[in-house]
Amino acid sequence: MMNLLNSGTLRSQVQLIWMSGSPRDPMIRILLAASAGNRHVYEGIALWSAYRDWLGHFLDSPDTEQELRGLKKLLVKNKYVLLPGLNIPSSDLSIYGLQRVDE
């Protein structure tokens, strides 16, 4: 069985779910579902501002700030955003408070 916390990066589908709070800095639930190998799921709950810049590192966009503004706008409007296929360093999971929830 592959240990994802020691494997470098985790190819993930990232889901952002509005939980509560102000549109300026809502409380969100973030789910990372591994898309390769064992399908582990990690979860975290924090303010948008806690995940904003971190997520910006993984967006393949020439204008990350504009992309992040667009993501937040969709999150406020739809209460949900899906980001498919991001490569997340497995060391970031614990740094950003993400816990494995599929066990």
C-alpha cells in the first residue's frame, strides 16, 4: 500500500464547499480526493483566506490573482467549486490542517 504522505505529490480533485460566513472571507470546507492509486480523501475547514494563497500555487494560470478572484466569486454564487487534477505536495496536507477522512 502506497503511503501518500511520503510520496511527494498527490494528484487530487479539490472541492471547495461554502460552510458559512461573510462573502468577503467565508468559512469553507476543502476536500482533496486522490485521483491516482489508492483513492484517499483529505478534509479541512478554514476561512477562504487560509487556503487562498496556497491554492494559488497550484493553479496553472498566467494571472493567478484573477483566477483566485474568479474562484471566490463562483464559491460565493454557487456555494461549491471543483478544481480537477491539481498536484498537491503531500507535505502540505498536515501544514494546512487537512486530515484523512476515508479511514
